[in-house]
Amino acid sequence: MILSGGAGTRLWPLSTRVNPKQFIELFDEPLFAATLRRLRGLAGTAPVVVVTGDDHTEVVEQALSDDPVDWAAILIEPAGRNTGPAVIAAALASEPDEVLLVLPSDHLITDDEAFGAAVSRAVDHAMGGSLVAFGVEPTRAETGYGYIEKGSEVDGGFHIARFKEKPDADEAKRLVADGRHLWNSGMFVFTVRRLLEEAEKHVPAVVAAVRPAIPPDRRGKVRLGGGFADAPPISIDNAIMERTDDAMVVPLDAGWSDIGSWQSVWELAARNEEGNAIVGDVVALDVRDSYLRAGSRKLAIAGVEGLVVVETAEVVLIVPKEKAQMVRELADRAGPTD
């Protein structure tokens, strides 16, 4: 199943509520299209289920029609309720013995072969009754990710000792230094039966709200019933993974990033000898280590270092790379740009 919601504010103003980052060509192809392509390379996959909202239904349909991947359903949420209700809805629209591979649509993975090998290990554990997360070896003291502490090792995976929400800078340094923690990628594998058993146990109110929202015809474009909007908003991490006794983590070394800021985009983009990533009609003089993107007109910039400058027809964003997390607050204050 593919999760395709979100407000798109971390890469504002290019990414917006109506056109979030998974549908934008940040690199060689939109991230949603890359997710579909990655699934085509996995053996034994069933037709895809996408969970999305009204704002994104048309672009999801178009992306699916442009790709040869088989799909079973587009589940349309009447309101965003975080990933817990979305994943439970996909499970209720599936068969009990199926295995769900839960993928956000806006993540970058550069090594499809390594990704496939990790998925295969995770499926083996899921078939044995575990609920499996993918953990990424941290490369820096990142405060924007949650962390997973590894417990005892089992067949290429680890029992999860604990989940740690996004830490402050000092704690992030400690977590990275101790060698026992992985970034929580937000991707999961479990059987439908085991997920729903744990959901009934830990978040029965969510199941009670979502179950009647699933119509009898669960294939094609499916609008979830209005009761879905009454489901408590909770992530699948908080709802299930942090509460179950059967959580495992499989390490993932596949060039993963959730592209959570413009700094991440700069780090992943091709850069010239001055360290600049340049997109569009840009004239740069004595500029270093910056991300410069022009969308609707010429961008001219000189004598700066370490900036993100993104120009669209509606907004020009200028922010230091190291303060790129402030973009979300800027987007909130600036108001809608659609």
C-alpha cells in the first residue's frame, strides 16, 4: 500500500497542499512514480492500494494510468487522520492472509536491489507473526527523524527495544554515537491479520471508526465513508508499532531519504564545483554551497553562501540551508499559494 497524503509544507513553496512533493520532479522523476517503479521490481507483489485525499485523487489516478503497475484500489479519505487510520483502512480492504508493505509515496531510495533484499527479509519475519519496521543507519545527528533502538538480533533483523521520538540535538548526538539506534524510515511490513489483531487490542476506537467506512465494493476508486473522519488521528507508529510486543526492525541500506527539507534536496542533488545545485534560469556570481531554483523567471544572485532560494510564480523563498526546517512555519504564516 502507498500512503499519498500530506500538506507538502516542508518543501514549500514548490510543494503545496494540492501538489505536494511526491508529484513534483525534484530529481529524475516524481517520487510517486519512482515508488511505483520500485514496486514493479519486487517479485510476487499484488495490485497496489493507494490511500489519498480529495486534493490528490486526480493526480494519483493519472500517475497510475501512466505506469504499467497493477492497482486494486484508490481509497479516498474524507479527511486526513494520520497514518494509523489510513493503514488500518488498507488492511480492512485487503484479505487477512495478505502481507502489507506500507510505503510513503514521497521517499527517495537509490538502491532498488538493496531495498528488495530488505523487503524479502521483512516479509519472512512478518509471515512469522512479527510487525516489521525498516531502520536506516544514521549518518548524522538528525533531529527531524524518530529513532529505533535495536534489541537482540534475529535472522537479519532485530527485536525493537524502544522507539524514540524526534530528539533534541544533544540527544541525537548520543543516539548516533552509541551505535544501537537506527532512523525510523516510516516503512513497515506485516500481515493484515496480525495488524488488525494488534489494532483491535491497542486502538479499538480507530478500528471502530474505520471499519464501517469501508464500502462492500473495495476495488477501484473507493470513497471512504464519512465515519472515517471521526477516527482518532494517530500515526501507525504510535498506534501499533510502539505498543506491540512483536515489533522488529530490519536494517535498510538503500540510499534512503524522506527528503524532509530543502537542505536534504541540496544534499541529494547534483552540484557544480562551487557546491551549488541549480535548476532553471539562474545566474549566479560568487555563490557557494547553495540550492538555487528558478521556476517562472530569471533568478540572479551574487555574493552569498549556504542559501536556499526557490522562485515560483507566487512566492520567492530565501532561507539559510541550516535553518531549512523553518520553511514549514513560513508556509503556515504565508497562507495558501494554490
